[in-house]
Amino acid sequence: MLKSGILNPQLLRVLGESGHMDLLMLSDAAMPLPLEKERVDLAILNDLPRQLTILKAIADQLKLEKIYIAEEIQRVSPNYFAKVKSYLERESIPLEMIPHEQLKAKSRAPELRACIRTGERTSYSTMILQVGVPYGGDDKTDFTI
């Protein structure tokens, strides 16, 4: 039994199988999900779970190199965007704003591993997470074979 963190076994598997440069779509409740991509449907009720809760849970488990979000969110959902931007700045996760149509195209890209649907109902809140690498540099251990 897991002691903490993400408990959903499908989401844990998807995160564990993700590698550098893979993409994960973290969607709101209404985003059309590509039929050919794996779906992790976490939505239970309207706004449950919230997307930022799931983003934080994923970022606690997985190195995120970058997040793409639709530039339209700044105009249509400025309060939500301020929360997203504040969280990403605190966690030092780069944000790239792209047109919503380009975001939808990324959701069908070959490197998109899975779609994670939340109960979020905020307009233009869907984001694409780009997986990073949690290590770097040269080996400084004294271990030899």
C-alpha cells in the first residue's frame, strides 16, 4: 500500500513509463481526447478533481521540463491563469504560451503518451506537460566495478 502521493494505479503507471520529451495532456472536463491515445479519466464531478491539484501531484512525482498552455487563457480566464503562473514560477517550471489550435495539434502528436482528464471547468485550462530529466552532470561517486 502506498503511503502518500498519487494512488491511482493507471496514472502511476503512465508517469512511470514516461521518458524525456514525452508529452502528457492534462485536460479540463470538456477537452476532446484523441481516441488513439491512452486516457486516464480522473473526473468524478464538475470541478472534482481540480486540475491544479493534479498538476501538483504530477509535478511532485515527475520532472516537468516545460508546460504548454493556450494563450487565450490570459484573456478568457485571467484569475485561473494567475494561479497557474504563480505555481509554475514557484516550482521553476517554464511556461510556453501557444494558440489553442496549436495546443490541440500537440494533443495528437506522436510523442503524446496519454491524456489525463480532470473535472476542471475553467475555459482554456488544458495544458500539455513535457517530461524532463531529474538528473544531470557527471558521475562523482567512488563506486567502481
